[in-house]
Amino acid sequence: MNASSRLPRVSIASLGGTVSMQPGDQHAGVTPRLDCEGLLRGLPQLGQLAQIEAQTLCLLPSASLDVPTLLEVLSWARCQVEQGAEAVVLTQGTDTLEESAYFLDLLWPFDAPLVMTGALRAASHPGADGPANLLAAVQVAIDDQSRGRGVLVVLNDTIHRATSVRKVASLAMAAFESPGVGPEGGVVEGAVSFHRPASTRIPLPVPVRAVPPIALLEACIDADTALLRALPALGYAGVVIAGFGAGHVSQAWAEALGELALAFPVIVASRTGNGPTARSTYGFVGGEIDLQARGVQMAGALCPRKCRVLLGVLLASELEGVVNRWLGP
Ligand code: GLU
């Protein structure tokens, strides 16, 4: 047995994003062009850490990732583990990373880590952070402490849980945070450490039906209810509201949401970006007590975008009746 065959097997796939972007010939600006092999060429030290299997699954800006693509990615990642990979690493654009990580986390059935990373600076940019992020992602992926934690997001030497991570800055290097709970751990000089033990996960079955359209609307001052009232006729199967403060809406929206809740699931989250919705504090019309009495679910600490992902996956498996299990305090 040679030395490399004793190294852990890690499968790495590229989906595109800034981490794989370079200037092209025809268009202004950078676009996804660097495939997974190209990404790995810049990181020869990975060969000392793991036996790497590389695959380019797509080369998209992450704004154009969709559920069917993510289901294909999931299927590929599951096959890798079933065929002996000890961990899987995905690179993608950071713009939608919090949503795709959460989607995959809901459906990831293994203790084997699924680690996602990306970059804020394009591959062609001086000081590109992609190689360092990919190296840290592999270091996390092969660490035993990462097992049983579902999908982890690793950027800027910081480890986040898929449930809590958010992109909080458009271009800054420290673009990812886990508001309210803080990061799950970190990587220092290649050493991985976690701040807390793994928590219990309830992986969902892969949906057998198509994930239905779920609307996401933000409560704004003096907003009318025309879009809300149009949703059922437009074919939506549920709605998530990014509500004011601790999960509040206007009186007019409260009435409209109560009517919608008779037709399909309605979740109200907080638009603040930090902290949970309330459950039993405010008594005004449109406050959380009134909304719950109208059949609306409060999101807890789950952000509006992740509520939308959750509701779609649950509806596709006819499990929306137990949505509360995933909406934490
Ligand atoms: N800033 C984004 C990125 O980090 C832009 C492109 C994308 O999300 O694909 O990748």
C-alpha cells in the first residue's frame, strides 16, 4: 500500500461562482470558466491531505442555481459517499450559498461531512481567496469532529452551520456570519476546532414530487395586499413573509395572511437578519399572537430565505404538517 492510498478519499465538485471566475474574451467582467481540475491545479498541497476525486457539475453564477440542479448535485454527492468517499466538498458562488447549503443539509442523510465553500475574489484577482477557502474546506471535511454535523460552510477560515449561516456583506472578505449564534468553529494553521458539539439532525427524504413554488415577500411600511391576495391564483403553494421586527405585519396584511392560511401554509419570519421571531409578547393586530391565532406559523430563528427552502421541501414530501419541528425558537 503506498502512502497516498492511506489518505482519506474526498470528492470535490465545482458548481461555478466567483471561485471559478476569470475574464473571458468577449464580455466585460469575469464569468465562471475554471473547472474543478483547474481549481485543484492551484492547490498541489491537497494531494498530501487526501485522495481527491474531482468533478465539474456545472459552471453557473450561483444566482442561476435551481432546485433540479441541486437535486442532481445531491444525487452525485450521495453516490460519492456510497462508493467510499469519506467526505464531499462543493464549490459554488457565495450569493446563494446560504440557501443551497440549507437545501442540501435538509436532505443529507450521512454522518460523512458535506462541506461547501466559495470565494469573494475571482480566481483571476490578486489575492484570490478561493484556494485558501478550498484548502480549509478539505481540512474540515477530513476532520473526524466534522462528522454528524450535516452541511458545513467554510469561508475565511471560519466554519458555519447550514441552518444559521448568512451572507451579510456584498463584497467584503468576511462576508459570512451566523448571526445570533456565532460560527460553529474555525481553522487555524490547518487545525480544525469546533465551539460546540454536533446537534441532532432530522434528515428529510429526497422529495418524490417536484418542489412547488413558494412566494417570499417582505413586509414594508404602507404596502398594499394586492400581491398577497394574488398568490393562490398564480399557483403558489405557500408563502413566507419577511416580517417587521420580531415577525410582525400591518393590520391589512394580518387579515390577508389569515385568509391565505386557510388555503396553504404561511410562515412569518423576521426581516431584521438577526434574532428569532416572538411567540407570546405582542398583542396588537399583526403581532405574533394575532398571527398565530390566524393559523400563521412563526419562523423562530430561521431566516426568511431558508423558511422558503424548508417549506418547499416539506410540501414536496407532504410533510408540511410537521413544519414546527424545523422552526426553532
Ligand atoms: N459574489 C458571488 C460569488 O461569490 C457572485 C457570483 C455567484 O454567486 O455565483 O460567487
